[in-house]
Amino acid sequence: MADVKKVRYGIVGIGKQGTWYAKFIFKGLDKNAELAAICDISKERREWAEKNLQGVKIFEDYNEMFKSGLVDAVMVETPHYFHPVIVKAALEANLNVMSDKPAGVYTKAVRETVEFAKTKPELKCALLLNQRTNKVYREAKKIIDSGALGKLKRITWIITNWYRPQAYYDQGGWRGTWAGEGGGVLLNQDPHQLDLFTWLAGEKITKVWAKAKTVGRKINVENDVTAWCEFESGATGVFITSTHEAPGTNRLEISGDGGKIVISGKNDLSMKLEFTKNDVPEPEFSATNTVFMGKPKTKTTVVKYSPFEVIKILIKNWGFQHPDVIRNFSNVILGNEDKLIGRYEEGLNGLTFSNAIHLSSWTGKEIQLPIDEELFISELEKRKAEEAKSSKK
Ligand SMILES: NC(=O)c1ccc[n+]([C@@H]2O[C@H](COP(=O)([O-])OP(=O)(O)OC[C@H]3O[C@@H](n4cnc5c(N)ncnc54)[C@H](O)[C@@H]3O)[C@@H](O)[C@H]2O)c1
């Protein structure tokens, strides 16, 4: 790619999400990118592209697009089961590739693609983890990596503001089904939080216990989850999520020896981070304090977007988060930046947690990681078969 000035993109799947990335690149909003081709199995979407993306080559079969010689990089914007399959096919065709989240539905398929990617180190293989670009999560990562939070004690995330009414699920298609989507809130809405949970904790999860239920909606998949986990260091985590609570909550608490980070807010741009730092680490305080009911002294700092930053993002950046990830992908391909915001292989962390949550709920047992991948697949297949039987009735 050294002699190329712009990355020529091909997008597989121009439904809701793929269409907005296609428009973004087509309008020239990433100066290092051009939209060379799109591919969709839907005639209606191809006809839309013909009318609205003039000059862009249109394909029905992604392998044809990959072979065409027209593209340098692929974005995968199909339903989840296809993600690891199409990522691997793009790499086989010697193309750079970025998949939207999640990396896949089950870890076995993603792991196999990750192993294959290692045989092509010259290609960039990314995952579209747009929420990692949010200022508050970047700040949390900085605090944790600097050592200021100290040894992790607990990470707790209540993310119940992904509200989805029955009408959302009634639109049909692949959403809200085991066969189409591979799960509910864990696979559709939460891949961002599951990624951030594991990314910020910075440790491997070793055990998971969870209940995943369907509450108040006519769907087969889960829309209500309460999960507990333990990390390598013995620190613990709690992850609570739903799509049926109104109003919902988005609150992340990470506590360590050095204090506590709290991130909360109604939407991505109004999120606020509060870091309350202990003047001495808690274990040291407890070992040396002589005052009955004494507590470490603390100092709190707050980080959030200023109104000026919000305006700049919305007007100049053409949206929030996703443009940054696309521009980063182009820059890394062209050698203008070193690090991808999200590497495809990192998708295994959140997906492993997600698969372990399902497996614990399905078996009623605490799950030790790494999970039994074959057991996960056979349990998932059982649910797909039951779903197929009930839809025939
Ligand atoms: N990062 C984010 O913020 C974010 C937000 C929403 C959705 N997503 C992800 O984007 C992906 C797409 O979601 P969506 O809402 O756009 O779905 P969608 O159903 O609107 O679009 C999917 C498109 O893929 C096409 N398609 C399916 N199989 C294909 C194949 N084999 N080859 C070519 N095209 C194929 C369909 O015809 C459809 O047009 C999902 O993985 C979803 O999780 C990401």
C-alpha cells in the first residue's frame, strides 16, 4: 500500500449500518478513503446503491468483489454469523478487513479466523469498536494503565438503557432470533460494553456465573442478564443488562486499591467520568490507620465533553465515534498511524465473556474459562432447532 494515496473500500452489506459508512466514504469525509465497491445479497439494496452511489461498482457475491482487484480494504456489515467467515475470505483474497461488532457469534469461529489472520501479518484486520473512542473510556483506560487506580478490586456495569420495545423485534429479519443473530442483548447491543468491560479490567476472566432471561417481549433470545465473574487476580465483576427497563441506567464503576472510577450518563456524548483517588492506597491505609471507622482521604476529578467539543464533533466530524474508527483504519493501512483502535482478535475477549454468560445460564453452572466451545455450539444448535420447530407450528 506504500504507493497508494487513498484506500479503496468495498463494503459487504449495505443495510442500516453499512449504508451510513458507504455515504460517509462516498461523500469524501475520510480524505484517505474512496468507496470503490459495495456488495449486498438484497436486490433492493443494490438498486438503492445504483441510484445513490454513482460510479461505485456493485456486487451480489462478496467473493467476486474480493477478486475484482478494485478494493484494498473491506468493511463487513452483515448479520453476525457471517462476520468471521467474510473476514477470513477477505484475508484469503489478500485484503485488509474491518468487521463490525461482534467479531462473531461463537468463539470457535472467531478463533479460527484469528489464527488464519496470523498467517497474513502484512494485512490489517480490525474490529469496529467505536465506543473505545469515547473520551471518558479513553480517560478511564489512561488512569488504569498509569497505575493510579491500583490493583483492581471490582468492576460493575449496569447497562439497562438499551431500551427496545416489541415493535423493534417485530420488524422481523435476523434480529431477536437464535438462527439470525445468535443471541439477544448480549450479541446485538452489548458487544461494546463487553469489550470495554474486558479492555478496561485488563485481566483475563477465569470464572462466570449468570442468568439470562427473556422479560416482557415475544422473542426467543435473552433481553435480561445478570452475570458475575472473577478475574485472574481474584477481582470480581458484575454485568447487568436489559432492553426492557424504562428508564434504564448506564453506570460503570471500577474500584481499585487507589480509588474508584465512575462513568455514567444518558447518552454517549453526555457521559461523565469521576475519578475519586485515595490519598493512600486502601490496603496501606487499613494496615496503618488507627482511627475507629477511619477512611482514606480522597480527591475527585471529573472528565466530560465540553459543549464546544460536542459542537465540533457533531458538525466537523460528521458524527461521533464511527468516523474516527474508519479514519484510523485508513491511516493504519496507509502507514500514517501505528495502532488500530480495535484489533479483530480483541473481539475474542468480549465474545468469550458473552459465550460464558450464555453457557452458564443454559447449564445452570459456574463456567470455568476457557469455555467448552463444542458444548457452547451444541447448546446453541439446540436453541436454533427449537426455534425452527416453533416457527413451523
Ligand atoms: N458499531 C455500531 O455502532 C453498530 C450499530 C448497529 C449495527 N452494527 C452492526 O452492523 C451489522 C449490520 O447491522 P444492520 O443494522 O446494518 O443490519 P441490516 O439487516 O440493516 O443490514 C445487513 C445487510 O447485510 C446484507 N447481507 C446479509 N448477508 C449478506 C451476504 N452474505 N453478503 C452480502 N450482503 C449480505 C443484507 O442484505 C442487509 O442489507 C451488524 O453486525 C450489527 O451488529 C454496528
